[in-house]
Amino acid sequence: MRRPIVAGNWKMHGSRAENAELIENLLSHCPENLRAACVVCPPFVYLQEAARLLRGSPFLLGGQDVCAESHGAFTGEVSASMLKDVGCEYVIAGHSERRLLYRESDQLVARKVHAAHGKGLQPILCVGEQLADRDAGRTHDVVARQLDAVLELCGTAFLEQGAVAYEPVWAIGTGRNATPEQAQDVHAFIRTRIAARDARIAAATRILYGGSVKAGNAAELFAMADVDGGLIGGASLKADEFLTILAAADKCG
Ligand code: 13P
């Protein structure tokens, strides 16, 4: 059985005071013996402090992005080994905001996954179509292209501990989540595509759904056969919402 993952992508939100309050609320109300892996991904500058506050808790730490290069003259970038050094175990790669706002190509995302996996970080590879792609019936084509670029460069080994997150761009921050059936369709497609390369790894790969997941819709999304948890944006900034989502993931699978 696949161990679910719930990851909170805080994006560019928070402050030292707000993060401390959020973490304190998460820790004081978090159930014991969680089956789901629970990850929080604060902005880079807050990682070290979050690591300190989360020490000894079931929460794991993740970065929101990573440089494809290992070190050197890359002003503003943060390497995989630096993320490891401050306590990260996971890292998001290829989030649609990086792809669309910062023009990250499929090939760059693949190099980021490669760099992360090479340093022992578990990548959470994001894929997902824009509304125009869905309306034109190109959802599977877009997701296949994004996924294949990574599988070509990295193989499938990173999926053993890492994850794929299906995040339809039209569902991110819009309040309009994919229906459970829409999510299941793409998740099953992703699993089949991985299985064409390695059936054992495909069966073990956690495929997370992201895009307007809330306390009120998490259970029905996570009940789908190929949905193994979620990548949560806005709702991860509210402790009670995030803990309800986490409890829903704990029951899935
Ligand atoms: P929302 O949950 O705010 O829609 O964001 C999803 C997301 O982008 C997580 O990475």
C-alpha cells in the first residue's frame, strides 16, 4: 500500500511571527501516529527556522524550488545540497508558477529533479495543463510531455521515494478544483505512463493532486484509487484546514 503524502506549499507567504504561530498550531493539534507523510514547504529564508521549530515532530520540511546546478556563480539560486544542509527532505520541482512566470522548460525541470535526487532530496514533480489545453482535449499530451522529459533524463528511480503532483493550472488558487473523476483520469494516465517504463515503481509511486484542495473536498479527492494525497497551497496556511486535509489523506489508500 502506498503511504500518502500531504505537502503544504506556502508559496511567497508568511513572516517569522506568522510561521511560528502556524507551526505551533499544527504541532499542538496534530494527531499521533500519522500514516501520511506530512511536509511543509516555506520560502527559502524561513527553512532553517522552520526546521528548528519542527524538530522532533512528524512534520518534514521541503523546499519550493531548487537550482539545477550544484554550486557556483548562480546569483539568487539555492542548491540541492544547501536544502539538505538546512534539513529539507523534499523539494517541489516544476511548479506551474515556475514554469509559467519564470519560463522554466521541461528540460530545466528535469535537470532540477536530477540534481535533487542526486543529493538525496525527494522530488515532488509537478505537472498539469492550462485551461486552454484542457478545453482543446490536450490534457494527456501536455502531462505526457512534462513527465517524459523528466523520465528521459532521470529514469524512474526518483519516484521510489519522491512523488508526482498533478496540478491543473486552472484549479490553482481559483477555488475551482478538478472533480475527483477528472483527477483520477489524469492520475491513472500518469501511472500507466510510468508503468510503461517500470511497472513495480509505477505501482509504488505517490501521485498527489493539487489545485484548490480544501478541508471540504479533500476526502472525496483522496478517495480515488490513484490519488495518494495532495499538494496544498492556500489551505496549508490555515492550521485547522491543513490538519483536516491531513486527516483525510491518512484514511486514503
Ligand atoms: P491552491 O491549493 O492554493 O489552489 O494551490 C495549489 C498549489 O499550487 C500547490 O502547489
